[in-house]
Amino acid sequence: MKRIIAILVALVALAAFVGVVAWDSTATKNITSLPVVHAASPTGCSTETVAGNWGVTLTGTLILPTGTVPAAGVARGSFDAQGNITPGATEARNVGGGFANETLTGSWTVNPDCTGTLTIHAYESGVLVRTSVLSIVFVDNLNKALMVQESLTLPDGTLVPAVITAEGERIFPQNSNQQ
């Protein structure tokens, strides 16, 4: 029972700090020499095919020594084709009733099987408050991302168990024939 509770709390904490999965790309891309790759394609996904503007919701629980704490958030941001979160990504989050607006930086990788990893650095008033790592699966013609938090690390290196899930959607969806 303790193990189940610990796992649940870890997942919620992960989701609460994952709100930074919003991606945006305003640059025009010249990809005429690159193959078009989609989730349904046998050759898979890439940072190029999933780059763009994203909005994200997250929810879950942090598992603290004093007990579990609910967490939720919304985020918006841009990811470029090189695997970076571009400047201007933000998250509004609530943990245990405490609200904060955060700015985000970070990077991501995308595998050919349409899975990936997102690393987010969250800042409040310019001060790093946490680093979150999330596992990602892209679905719906690369217009949706499903995520679960792998880890949440405080600036002093403390790992906080979290049970957090997140769902991201393209702000401007594309169909399978667009890049």
C-alpha cells in the first residue's frame, strides 16, 4: 500500500511541474530537401516534425515527507527544430493552493517511434525553482503530446517524488500533409 501511494504521489508531482511542454515555432522552415515524416510513417518522428507552438495542461500530486500535495498547471511555449524551448515559454501553476507564474527554458529529444524526453527548467522571478524531466508520446498526426513526469529535481539536488501527467496540443494544429 505504501508503495502504491508513493508511486501515485510521484506521478502527481511530475504532472504538476510538467506544465512547460508548450512549444512554438514562428520561423519559416525550408525543408524541401528533408523527407516528410509522421507518426503513422514507418520512419517515425523527429524534432523537425513536432516543432511548433504548444499549449499544455498538467495535473497530479507531489509526495512530500508531510504527505501528498495536489498540483496543476497550464503552459504555453515554442519548441524549435533543433530541440530547444524558445524564449517566452510560460507556466501558471498551483501546488497545494500556492499559485505562481513561471518562465521556462529547456530542451527535448524526439525518437523515430514518436516518443521523446522533455527537460524543463522552471524559474520564478529569474530564480531556478526546479528541473523537470518528462517522457512524451506524440499522437493524433503529431498534434497532441501525452506526457508523464520522470523526475522533479530542486536546485539543491533534492529529488521530489511526483505523480504528474500532462497533455499538450498544438496551438495551430497541422494535418499530416503540413510541416
